Amino acid sequence: MSNVYDPREIEPRWQAHWLEHRTFAVPNPGRPGFDPSRPKYYVLDMFPYPSGAGLHVGHPIGYIGSDIVARRKRMEGCNVLHPMGWDAFGLPAEQYAIQTGKHPKETTAANVANFRRQLRLIGLSYDWDREVNTSDPAYYRWTQWIFTRLYDQGLVYQADVPVWWCEELKTVLANEEVINGRSERGNYPCVRRPLKQWMFRITAYADRLADDLDLLDWPESVKAMQREWIGRSRGADIVFPLAGVPGESLTVFTTRPDTLFGATFMVVAPEHPLLRRIATSDRRAEVNAYVAAASSKSDLERTDLAKEKTGVFTGGHALNPLLDPADPRARIPVFVADYVLISYGTGAIMAVPGHDERDFEFAKKYGLPVVEVVRPPAGTPGLADGVCFTGDGTAVNSGPIDGLPTPEAKAKTIRLLEERRAGSPKTQYRLRDWLFSRQRYWGEPFPLLHLEDGTVVRVPDDRLPVELPEMKDFTPSADGSPPLARARQWLSTTDPATGRPARRDTDTMPGWAGSCWYWLRFMDPWSDEAPFAPDAERYWGPVDLYIGGVTHAVLHLLYARFWHKVLHDLGVVSTPEPFQRLFNQGLLVAPAYMDGTDRLVPADEVDEVAGKSFRRSTGQEVRQIVATMSKSLRNVVNPDDVIAENGADAFRLYEMFMAPLADQRSWSSRGISGCRRFLDRVFRLLVEPDGSDPVRPELGQGAPARPLEGPTLELERALNRMLKRVDESFVEFNFNTAIAAMMTFVNDASERPGSLTRSQAERFVQALSPFAPHIAEELWQRLGHAESIARAEWPKADPAYLEDETFELVVQVLGKVRGKVTAPRGAGEGDLKSLARGAVEKWLEGKQVVKAIVVPGRLVNFVVR
RNA sequence: GCCGGAGUGGCGGAAUCGGUAGACGCAGGGGACUUAAAAUCCCCUUCCCGCAGGGGAGUCCGGGUUCGAGUCCCGGCUCCGGCACCA
């Protein structure tokens, strides 16, 4: 046994120990070894998609943070569920397989093995008995089972939906693969083409998905993004009869029914179904030309803000439903313009240029009348000042609602409309139903059968899973039909209920499916009778802490909440929400370098001298940029290399020491040395490098207890202050301050050789162990403990030792620090004042002290004249 | 434009309730030990003036509240992230 700190020897040994002894395995309720008296804690990482590139040093930041929490909770006596698995289905895996010419099953298995190896290298305390893989039939059997539950609830339907089609690649592409109307790979033009797709009725849950955010301890920014995505607006539908088109009317959605009398024109989207009826014959040619031009524009061009609004008059008129049709003010001209979107509301609006910016802009351009119907509060500029006023005010020029404040004007307008059956209250959402099918191979097959009469039945539970067929060629078909359509044998089957011939569905689920319930499978991954045992779910749910990147702020977290809520309604899960607390770890950036011709220079070929960067081989100065790690920027740092050089513990510490867990941080290849030096000092503090004893003699088992006095008492105080700061760091996961506090303690202890006691050494190692578990296990064992430190006690700060009996009294004159003096802790105000006066005599000479402010334990401030 | 967040030394960052700004670490400078190097240990390191004791300024900018402001209030600037013609 070497007495010099050597992580290359220590770390693999302890990693093997943990695996062999299943140190972090936690039993489920009712299983041997389960202790119901302990509280539960479920800390979950967003499980990774196992890419071919492996992990870079940015990926483990969240994993290390969650691991520190898990390890500490274990020491506090909790049953801790801390699992890991693989989000292995989906497009990237399929693309990678196509690229490498290997089957996705093979590449996924190899990538998973590499990820597992890398995660174990970091010393993360996962319960590997619970590992799951979404592409494993034993897992996706239950993904399909949950799908059938949603299907039975009527939450699944088929619809013709435009999808991206790339003529050049002869394939359908997912939204994520299309950027600005061109394919991500190859940059070929793509077009929208209607195709029959499976849809989830997520809009049925829109209200609860928005409202229940209030129950959650999530970052406000993520809640805001979800609310915005759901985009709930309360208002009214208003029905405008069409003049000259008997029996037809135009329905619009508005959030401002109170501005109805200010509607001086109407606008319909170019795709509006009634447009042909509305347009008069003399205008038809112009309208058709406009519609044709709009349809040839890409989505990007349509939504480009910089562009000016365009539109043409249809010749048709609509009638204000609250005015007499004979009243000339009731007739409202109808325009067609592409600033109105067919996909939102009713695809038509009443335009109120006085109180809507977009309508105002359009009206000014085409010389349409602008009428004020909302008077702004005094002092707020409005139409009288030539600007459009969109806020709340008082209704004017509006007949029956004149004089009412905006909220009441809205309510009364809706009442009047309802009386005339010309409108009703309406809540509108920006959220769309969820397009759930992909014409791809590497995903869960739909557990659905198409019968010859055109009906669709679901596969019964006892026939699940519907396994993905083995296919040698899994590339998309040239005509856009899914690869599974070519699996002839697999395709034709019979309906188990009737024995009639049936055809399997050939679409697969998107990559999101497996991640919509994996936290539930982790609770009981062994069950083959249900997705999980109900008692396991009742015990472990909900996830107490979910750590992951903010990139999943909307889609994954919204989809996961949706499935969870449906399962909750069905009584399958006991909680209304899956993730009680969400925490987003910060991004990692790293310097990248370019030479004079903007060519990228690999980061490891660059030296930094006096703030400038030079290419080592040529001595040429290079320019530094800072960006997220990527292969293309040649600035990727692999944790394998960092760990090989400095050890996993130093790596873990450095990742946490760079910044609070939530903040963006910048990787510096040199910075880690401070953390490595700290661990060297820790080891030397407890172990005599030239000796042969496992620890220094005064720290060994049976070493005589020593009184808390002199430097030992000082260390006791230093230790307790450290423990307090470490504890506080767990509130917002600013572990950088915890590590700084431990460094300070080790500095204090190193300055007082021989003063550290065994008890102090033990408590220090316990506090260190969640952060640097390998060295902690090693030192714990050397201190004579047979059991792993993983379940040792978590050390608590003793308030009796947080303060010295004296403190440094700061003395200010007029708020400026003019002196300092040592004062006894319990001194009264009078004593402090006279002590303070003595320290700043020369500043008080010839001055009159008007007032003295005393903050006990801190400072005295003299106010003088 | 709207929503969310942030601006502190050469760098990453710290600072409880409004109470010593710059903890801890990196980088840099000086020294000890060494034949030498590495490692280790000690000292210095916000800026300006001064040989020094010491003094002045200073937390994005401008105001304000207060005995006292990095922290609170008002106005502005910059940066990062999200949404973006959603009626």
C-alpha cells in the first residue's frame, strides 16, 4: 500500500468494490433488506441518448451534481433511488447506423457499453440493477402498453398532416431535421406534403398542463416557456354574417371583444375555406393571384418580421352583429392577408387598427379608417397622439358599452353577443396536437392492426410487445413509405380476437416515446406483469429532484407530464405530476482557436502565454473564441483523458468548483490542477507519506482522545464552520462554495501540524465523500472502518463551535472603515463603543460624535460633525 | 418587440437580513529546499499616489433612499437564453 495519493490505483479498486458489493442498490418495498422506517428520496438524471461520440466533459456536470445529492441523502439515512439508463431509440441512432453501415441494434449496444464504462469511471453511485434501455423489447412492451391506454381513452387519432418531404433524399424528414425549409443533411429543399399521421390529443390536457405548473418547484424560466408554448388566451368567438352571402358567416377569435365597435375591416388567411365565397367576381383574379403568391412562400418568408404586411381587398363585406344591418357602420370590408395564420384561432380576425399594432400597420398602409374605442388612462399616449393603444382603458364610441372599463366591457360584449347567438366565450391555445408517428425504422412499432374493412383495432395486452422486425435494409423508401412497409412477413397477421386477416401499422413512434415514462420503470424495472408494481410507484413517486439540461424545457417535459397525467387519471400512477423539483445545470463552454485564415486549430495544439494564444508547432498567434464543445470546433475534451491524468475525484471536484451548478462555465485545461493539489494535501493531512502506517499515528484507531484546546479548538471551530457552509451549498447546489470551504479547512489544518484529531479527520472525510468518493472511501478504510462510507453518518455542524470567543470589530467613521480592534464575543454596546473609540481616535479629533451605530458582533459606525 | 436571467480583479468565481468587497482556486511575480528539475513550502498580486507609515478611487452607467448600498428603489446600457404577425 503506497502512502502517496495515487488515484490510478485507488479509484479502479473502489469502483470494483462498489459494483461487487452492490453498494448503491436499493431494494423496493417488501423486498429483503428494505427498511420502511427510512424516508425515500428519488434523484433522477435526464438519461442520455448513447451517441457514437461518447461523453465529453460537459455531459457529466448534471450527473455529478445529482450524484453528490444522492450520496449525501444516503448518508442522511434515506432510501435513495438513483438510477441510470439509455434513451436508445430515435432518429440520431438511426442516422448514425446508416452512416456507419451497421444495424442500429449493434451500434446502440456498442455505444451503451461505452457510455456505461465512462459513467462508471466517474464514480457515479447509480443502482445498476435498475438500468433500462428504451429499445429493449422488455421495456418497449410497456411503452406500447401505455400507448394502448391512451388509445382507449380516445386520445389518439389519425389525421392528414403536412410533413416535410425531401425530393432529393426521397424521404420524409422530421421537423428537427429541417432547418429553414432545407434538409439538415445535404441542404436540399424540402416541401410540406400531407400524409396520414397518428396524433395525440395533448390539447385536451392544455389547461391542466398550464395550471399544474403552479404545484411545481421548477425554475421560473422553464415554467414560463411551458406556459408560452401552451399559449392560453381567453376571449370570445364572434360570428359576423356575410353581406350578400345568405346563410354564411365568418367566425373570428378575439381576446378583445370590447373593441368590436372599432373593427373597421376583417382579415382572413389565404387558406381560409370561405375565401372563395367571400371574394366578389370583380376581385377574384386579384385574390387568386395573392393566394397563389402566399402559398409559394416558405414558412420563413411568411413569418419574417422585417417584411411589410401585404393583402388585397376581397370585395366582400361582413356585418357587425351588434349593429343594425341597415346601419352603414355595420358593413365591414373583408381583406385577405398572410399576416393572419390559418393554423391559429379560426384563421380570420376582426381588425381593430386603433388598438392592435398589426392592424394599425395594415390600416396605415392601405388607408383604412382608424376608430378609437378605448380611451387610455390619463397620461398614457393613445390615438390622439398618433399611436396605437393596446392596453386597458375605458370604452368609447361603442354604444351599449360606452364608459365601461375594459374588463367589464369585455364581459358585457360577450353577454350581448350570446343573447343574439352571435358569439360565445372561448379559450384558445397555441399548443397543437402532438404528431406522434414517424416513417422510420428505429422506434417502437405501433401496437395497432388495420383490418380489411378499414377499421383499426389495438393489439391485446397479452400479445405485447409488437417487436420490431429484423431488417437488413432499414433505410427510408424512395417513395416516402416507411421501411416497415417492406417487412412483408411481419406485416401480415391476424386479428387475435376474430382470426380475420390484418395488417400491422408501419409507422414507428418518435424518439420521445421512451422518455415519456422511464422514471416510472426505474421504480420497478423487473416487473413483467405491469409497467411497474403499484406499491413501488406509491413508495418512490414522485421524482424528488430531476436534473438535466434546459434544452428539454418544453418538449420532453411537456410530453412526459402529459403521459403522466393520463396515467394518473387512469389510476396507474398516484401523483398528478412526475417531477416535483426540476433543476437545470449550466452549459459548458470551452475555448476554440482559429488561425489567421479562420481555420480551426485543435485546442490541444495551442499554448497560452501572457494572455495570448500561440500554435505550438508554428509559433503563430491564433484567435480564441468560446463555444460549446463540438467535434467541428476541435475543442472537445474527453473525460477519459482528464481522469487518466488527474483522477475521477479531481475531475468531479473541478466540474463542481468552476461555478454554481446552474451557471454556465468555461473549461480550462489548467484549472483542474488546483483540485488535484487539494486532494494531494488532503491525503497528506491524514497519511504520512514516508511512513508505513495507514494513517498518521494520532489519527489511528485507539489513539488517545485529546482535549479541545489551543489549535485543536481552533480546528474544531474551522471544521464546524466548514460543515455549515457545505450544508448550505445544497440549497441551490452551489457546490463551488462547499469545495472552497473544504479547501479553507484543509489549509487551516495544514497550518497546525499535529493538531487535528481523529474525530475531526473522520467528520472531514465524511463531508468530502459525496464530492470525492474514492479518496474518501480510501481514507475511511485507512481510519479503520470496515463498512463503506456510503452509509456513514452525515456530519452536522455543532452551533456551539461556530464562533470564536473574540471577533474583529470593524470601526467606521461616516461609513468608512478607519480601524479594527479585537473584541470579546459577548461585549455590550457600551464596551464596544469605547473599544471602537480608542481604535479611531485620530479620526474623531476635533469632531463631534453625533451618533454611534452599533451592530453587535460586527461593527461600530461613528457619525460625526 | 415580449418573457426569463446576468453584468464584481488578468481569469473562474465569493460576499447570511443592507454592515470589512475580492473568500477559494487558476494564472503571474518573488523566495526557501535541491547539484539541477519536478514536487512541496513561504510571501506578494483590484487600480492610482507615496521610499514608507499611509491616503484616494473602486462591484456596467446615471440618479435616489440610508449612519452605511455589490445587495434596496427609479431611469438607462450591454450580454446570454427563450418566444416571435398567435389576433
